[in-house]
Amino acid sequence: MRGPEQLGPYRYEQSDVCFPLGQDSLALAEFATLRRGDKVCDLGCGAGALLLLLAGRQSTLELSGVEISPEDSALARKNLAENGLTGEIYTGDVRRVCKTLPAGGFSLVVSNPPYFRAGSGGDGGAARMEEATLTDWCAAAGRLVKNGGRFALVHRPERLAELFAALQHSGLEPKRLQLIQHKEDTPPSAVLVEAVRQGRLGLEVLPVRLMNRR
């Protein structure tokens, strides 16, 4: 078992096999627009780190998550319970589970999904390889989020055109974008995007986020 981490007011336990908490998830938790009383669903929630981070920003959230790994799902439930938080963690593939949840039942959906197509040779091991496609993840979010609600995710810059097409195909209009760089002289390593269900055209591009700065 990896050692526990302190995420704001909450203690986060992670196993040796779950995808490790990284800077991309930390950045996403700060980037997503939160409103009091939001109903939040994290697609691919792992052991629940994003849910804890968001709850640390806004204590009135209603929390849910979908996770394919039974072991990580159980740990996410444990992390919520041991921190005095309530929430529902659904175990299974997002393509299946999200069809069983109420359409338009959430005001905010978040996700740090697999970055690389299956067989692409991308970094990060099996946990970073897609089973469900990027289109599948956006379709799941588009079904779950209500009109006017938001879908915030982090992904790879080289897949941005594909991501925008998948979002718009699912009725999600990209509204905010921020690139992440680790150093000023290196290319962006990730991109944060927030889309709005049935939103109007118009994209706000935020200043690049340098991970070696706050």
C-alpha cells in the first residue's frame, strides 16, 4: 500500500495497483468550476482522489463516481466514509454504468481518462491505455450532465482536435481551456478543458499553467 496523502482536510489512501495521484488530477481539481450544491460525478474515479479534492474546495457537493476496478471502487468508498463524506461509487465500465444513471442527473462531471489509444505505445502503462474511446467518455459525460452543466477533464494536447469533436458530438460546447507546462522551455504536457452542455459558442483560453509555479 502506498503511503496515505493529505488532500486539504482529507486523508487519501491509495493502493499499490491504482493509478497514482499526479499533478494532472491536482490541476483538474483546481480548474473545474464549482458551485454550491453541485451534483458531481467523476468518471474513472480510481480511489476517489478527485472527489476528495473537490470536496475540499466546496463542502456542499453531492459526490458520485464510476470506476471499472472493483478494488479501486472499494477504496474510493472507504476514502469517502473515513473522511465523513457520503457518496455513491458505481463499479463498471463507463459505457455500461452511465446508461443506468439518470440522464441529466449531474451539474458537474469530471474525468482524468486514459490518454492513449490502445496499441499506440503511449507512456503510462495499461492504466493509461483506452478501452472505452475518447468519444465514449464524452458521450457518457454528455448523457449525465444536465443542460447548462459542465464537463471538466484533463487530456493530452495532441488529441485536442479529436477531443473537441467528441465533445461537440455529445452536445458539450468547449468553454474554457488551459494548457499545462512543466517548464517554460518545454511543450505543454496536458490540457484542461471545461465544456458546457448545450452551451453557446465561445472559448476562453486561459494563461498557460506552469507546474513549477503556483
